[in-house]
Amino acid sequence: MSFNTSSQQLPKTDEEPPEKGLVPEPPVEGTASEPQREEPAPEPSSDTDPGDGEAPPEATSADTEAPPKAAPADTEAPPKAAPADTEALPEATPSEAEAPVPVPARGRRRWRGWRERYPVAARTLTWTITVLAAALVLFALLMPNKRDDFRPAEFVRIPVEAIFGAALLIVLPRKPRIVVAALAGLSLGALTVLNFLDIGFNEYLGRGFNVVLDWTLFSDAQAYLQDTMGKNGALGIAALVVLIVIAVLALMTLSVVRLGNLLARHTEAATRTTLVMAIVWVTCAALGVQFTGVPIASEHTTLVLQDRAKRVRDTIRDEAAFAKIAKKDAFANTPPDQLLTGLRGKDMMITFIESYGRSAIEDPVMAPGVDATLTAENEKLTQAGFAAKSGWLTSATYGGSSWLGHSTFMSGLWINNQQRYRTVTAGDHLTLSGAFKKTGAWDTVGVMPGVQKAWPEQHFYDIDKLYDSHDLGYKGPKFSWSTMPDQYALTAFERLVHSKKHDKPLMSTIILTSSHQPWAPIPKTVPQDQVGDGSIYDAIEKAGKKPGDIITDSTKSKQGYGKSIQYSVTSLIDYLVKYGNKNTVLIFLGDHQPIARVSGNHASRDVPVSIVAKDPKVLDKIADWGWTDGLRPEHNAPVWKMSAFRDRFLTAYGSTPNP
């Protein structure tokens, strides 16, 4: 810093003793004539370090002895003093001393001055920041990526990555050390963000975050938040998430750089400590030392990175492998007259109930209400002349991404990620609805109140006419994410499609949405003649709970979920009883289990599936499936992969395989 250098040189020059026989040079103007000033002349108002002003008292003392000898020479001294003054001024003139000083340098001077005035507080602050930096880095190195794994024992381990990192930073020169530390900190921050994403995805979707495929899901998450919490709430949450990500990356980078500088300043102690920790880690690893069942020697971050790399490789390989699988189809070349011969003349309905999973029937919180509803609705069916058989299917998805469940069930392929979904929907693989259309004996219709924008998959499913959220004439309120109550969607289907005269039977694909999370508010069944355009639901929506009332409470979420399933099942069976006939065949199932906060952390991916018909011959054809009579499948009823249903169904109802 140029100012400090100049202020230190002037006192030193003034203090030099005069050589013997020579008259001392007169003091610089403003110092000898003003002995009471204790601050250096160049910048009286500057924030100098405490040591900058220690010299002037000595110079003043020397100058007070000089005047009796120097007075006579005052008239002759100026010619000699002038050259000296002109040489000294370039270093200490007030104009230069008062020149603007860069803010970082001034900030460092202020910090140095504060540190010298309050040494204890400065040391405490310094070490507190260092300890926090070390704790942050250790947390990132040991952080689990599943909520259930968060326990104290996980954070008392010795991470081998920290030992190797410390050894590398100790031996590197300053500039390479800072660069390596910054890159390591940034990478560790990114890994921390990915670990948090893993926690969230495991909580909601029952799997970790896929760094190749899952970025597209953020737009769906934003839409869900907007529907649930409003536009401002969604924007606020998005902004908060972005700020948190930036803060994590910045703090982690600064922390590693700070620790690297600390190691460089104390190289000897850092080297000894690193060697000791390395010996301890190797010993613990060799002996298998554990604390409450958790190994002390940790290589957690290395294993996480290896797992992520493996998932990336598997994802890339899966794309090519699945493309080959999707081209194979046992019924691809089956002639139309050999498809679904056992269902000719039947009005078919394939209906998905959102998030209808095994937990709804077996969880102690939801089961009592849901089971009672299934029993009551089964009695309605019996009285109306219908019968049902039910079993279990293992969904390809969990907690969300309903379209993966829909496509798996309809295509007979295991569609468990977005890449597979894009691959199969871009091709011409035969779907259940496509098989009905291929026969030429059915018209295909889709009723999908959850579709709110263009839906190119209509072609893949061979749907002749699609009714989305804009086509059903609904004038009522949204119920969080759900665009309309299930009762209204089914009523609109009857009004717009089913009640019309048709030359052929219908093959209808219907996706109900009222049981979509967050399960607040929940619609209520209203008299059928009052459904109208949906305006009647205004008061019901306003009187219902808000998403914020239950979204953070697991028990309340379970209760809300159970009630939403009861509502959806009731709406569907009421419709069937009222509008079904001897030729109606209903297949209804869940697309996936609800999120882990509702279904449980170790819940299966099973969903109920039922086939309902008046014609006993329809159910006789699946008698060998071993399914349970009624709408509630027994706990030990057969469980198939959801992708197995298509081929079993086509075979049972008269289709001849022809690859």
C-alpha cells in the first residue's frame, strides 16, 4: 500500500541524526512548528494503522533542541532546504497522500486496524469462520442422499477425500492451490445440490435424481407449485431455490479456499495432522472399526460419484437397448380379425385413478375409510347386476410422473423414465387402445381433464377424438392441481360422448385427477342433476382446506389422500351404475403409489386393478388369473408387473400373437 510506505519513510528521514559539523536540516513545514500533533502529516484524516503515527513525537523532540542553532541560519537555509524538500515531496505531499485509495486496500487497512485494536475478538471471529468452513466441507463430504440416513453417526466419520485433498493443497504453490481449491469447492457445492435433489426425488418419486433425464421435470414442478400455491408463491419458491443454490456453491468454494490457505500458512502442523489422519483412516478401514454400525473410515463421496457415473452410463446404454426392445411386439402383425374377438360389441372404459396405490387399501390411516368405500361401492355394483375381479400391478413409477404408468399399462413395455417414454411415444408400438382401433370395430376416445396444452401422444395411443381440459365445458374452480372434479369429468363424458349415437362401440380412455396431490381442497359429490357447468363447486372449493394446511403434515396428508381416493372411486362407480349397461366393461386402476410421505418410506409400487362387467362371460375369461372377487384385492392376490397386463389381456380375450 503506497500510503503506508510514504508515511513510514518521512519519520525515518526526519529521525536521521545530523552528521558532525553540519547544521541540521529544518523540519518539514507542519511538523516542527506544530509539536502538539500526533498524527503524520500526509493524510491527517486517513484510517492509518496504529503504528503509522509512532515516529512524529521523536521527531518533534529532536526539533525542539535545534531552533537556537538553526535560527540564524533560517535565512540561508531555504536555498539548501529547498532541494531536500523537493526530493521529499514526491513521496509525502498532501496531494498524493489524499489521492483516492482503492476500496479493497482501504478495507484491508480498516480490518487491520480493527484487528489490532481488538485482537481477542478478531482471533475469535477468524477461528469461528474457519471452524464453520471446515464443518461445511465435512458436512458436504459425509452428507447422505436419503432422508432416513440422516443420523449423528454419519457425521463422525473420517472422509478419505478430505485427507487426499489436504495433502494436495499442502504441496501446491499459491496460485495453483487457489485454483484447485476453488474448483474443488465448486464441485463439492454442486454435489451437495445434487444430494439435496436426491433427497427430494426419493421423498416424492421413490428414486434418486437422474442427471441426464430429470431436468425436464422442473417445469412440471413449477406448474404444480403454481396450481397449488398461486403464481406469486411459485415464483417466490423458485427464486428462493435459486438463491440457495448460488449460496451453496459460493460458500462451499470460499470454504475450501480458506482451508487451503490455512494449510499453506501452517504447513508443518498441517502435514503432521494429515499423516496422522491418514494412518487412523487406514487402521479403521483395515480393522472395520464402526460407531453404532457406521464405519469410521468413510469414502462416501467417492462412492456417490461412482454411483452417479454408473447411472449416467446406464442411462445412455439404456436408450439404445430400449429402442431395440420397443421394436419387438408379439401382436404387431396380428390381423385385425384376430384381435380382441372376445370383446366384440362391448363398450370399453379404461380409467386411471390418480395415485390410487396399495397404501390406500392397507395403510392403517387411510385403509378404514377406503376399504369401507370399496365395500359400499361393490354392493352398489352387485345390486345393479355388475360383478368385479381385482388384483395388483407393480407400477413403473412412484409418487408422480403418471404418464409413465399410463404408457407402461397401455403399451406392455416397462416405461420407467422420460427417455423411454420419448422413445416409445415417437414410434408405432401397439397399445391397448390402438389394438381396439386396429380391429376397426371400435371408435377410440380420450377424456383427459389433466391435459392443459397440446398433446402429441394422442397419435401414439390411436385416439380418434380427444377431450382435454379445454373441451369439457367446465366453468367451476380448480381444486389445486386438478382442473375439475372427477364427477364433472365423467358427467361431461356422458353428455359429450357416451350418450350420443354411435355406429360402433366406444373404447374410452379416461384419466381422473381429483386424487392428485396435495389433496386439498377435495371435491364433494353433488346430486347429478346439479352438476351443470361446474359452478356449483365454487362454494365447495372455498370451504375446503388449503394446500398449506396439510402439505407439511404427514398424517393430515394421509387423511386428505384417503378422502380423495374415496371420492374418485365413488364418482366412477356412481357413473357406471347410472349409465352402464350389459355391454359396458370397465377396467380401472391406479397409475402409481402416492409420495413417500403418504405411502411410507418402504412402500411397494403396487396399485390395485379391477375389471367390472355385467356380462359374466367377460369375467369368466380371466378366471385363471387368480384375482379376488370384488373391488378390493386381497393382500396375497397375484402381483404382476404393469407391463405384463397388455399381453395377458389381449390373449385372454381372443387375440392371437403374431410377432
